[in-house]
Amino acid sequence: MPSLANAQSASATTGEFQVPAGPTLQMGRQRQLARTLLKRKTNELFRHLPSALTGDEEAIHQLRVASRRLRAAIPLLVEKPQGRRATRVRKLLQLLTRTAGSSRDLDVMLTTLDHQLKTSAARTTEEGLLRRRLASARRRGKAKMVSSLLDLKISSLRNDLAVLIARGGPPATVTYERFSALVERDGQALYEGFLAVGARLDAKLLHGLRRQARRVRYAVEVFDQVRHYESKASAPWKELQELIGALHDHHVLAEWLEKQGQSDQKRGNADLAAEAMAQADRARTSMHQCHGQFVAAAPVTLVIQGLTALGFRSPAKPV
């Protein structure tokens, strides 16, 4: 692992990590800067919590994003990321994200269904029933989410974060080494994962790879914030995240619609079952279109671009 002093001159062809173009980390300011960044990200998280508790769709989304960004920052910016307090914070943040996630997924499903139904010349009775059923599920989901959020140990999370912030961050060399190790590990896993999946449509597997790409993206953002520099190195990871996200949205809607159709078929609601299955097929068609866009974007190439933009040697290209 090259030191910060020689990081800029390390050869990208040797497999060593180069800090992307821009300023290096400032040794003396790192502890205070880490404290400032953690405090900013913590404030952003709790700023969205009150509105999220009212069921506000955008606030729920921003709460999840802020939670993920804070969780990505902790391994890089706290003094002891494997300590009990930091571990407890990461687990609580993950639970918070998951708790808000079920409601958010229903929001996205309803928006996706509305977009799908707009292509109909006139909404049928069955289409209206399916939409109302999903809207009702969303309302119940939000009520359950609010109750679950209130059950979380928010005061404990606040207190633990305050202690981590007060302690400050590690030396600049440590932040650098942690960032390098994270990107090298996840970047290699993404390269191998996308190479293995190829042009095959495996929505669940791709969703897992999407989570890894998002983790790298947020880590890059933290590293740039530490350096007060916008490297643009997060762009390939963001593109991967968004391409798979569009595919995933149609996948979960198709699964929900298929389950509705199966239930209605068992209850003898033949017309409603047929409509649900037809809408599920439409959602799958959109999913395949999104998958085509994803394949055309060459995900393995995007991973290589993301790694080389961060100063890593390009992985061996597929034969």
C-alpha cells in the first residue's frame, strides 16, 4: 500500500492505488474535518426524521439516503470503526433504513403502476381496483413504518453519534488506507459479479450488486468531501446504481401484481386475476427493456472506469 506522500506518483499499472487527481488529505486537519463531516451528516439524517414520521414520501426517501451516507462515512471517519459504539450505530442506521424501506418501496411501486396505467386508453374497473389495493397497502405500510420508527432507539443513536463526533477522526493515512481497502474489495467483487452475470437477467443478484455499487459511490463522496474536491469518480458507480434501480422497480411491481393475480384466482375473481397477470406482464416487459439498457451500458466497463478513475489498475478485461 503506497503512502500518502507517494500516492500521486504510484503507477496505475502496478496494481497500487493512486489518489484521484486533486488535493491529498491534509494530515493536521483530519481529526477536526472528520468531526465536522460526521456532524453534518448526522444533522442531515435527523432533519428528515420528523417529516418522515408523518409519512411524507420525499422525507422518507431522503431519510434513507442520509442514513446510508452516514453509515458509509463511519468506517472512514471514526477513530475506532470496529468498536462497540460504532458497530451499534451502524446496526441502528441499517435498521432505520430497512424500517423506512418497506414504505418507500410501496411508494415507488405505486408511482410505477401509475406510469404504467397512463398508457391505457381508459382505466378499467379492474385496473382501478388494483391501484386502490396498492394505495391501501401503501397507507398501511406507512402507518406500520411510523410505529416501527418510533420503536427504534433514536435517543441511543443520537448519544452514540455525539460521542463518535466528539472523538474526532483517525489520521489522514488511516482514512486513506481504509478507503483504498474498501474500494479495492468492493470494486473487485463488482467486477467479478457483473462478469459472472453477463447478459443474464437475475433481478435479485443484480440488486445485491447495486448495493455494493452504492456503497462504493458513497465512500467516494466521503473521500472527496475530506479532500474538499469533486473528483467525478462517483459517476460510474451512480450510473450502475440507477440502471439497476430502474430494473428493480419494475421487478418488485411485477412480483406484487402476480401475487395479487394468484390470490384473486383462488378466490374466484377471474376478471381481476386476469388483469393483475396482464399488468404483471407489462411490468416484466418494462423490466426487460430496462435490462436491455443496463446491458447496453456495459456494466463491466463502468466498473473498470470507476476503478481507474480512483487510481486502481484496470482489472483484466474479459476474453
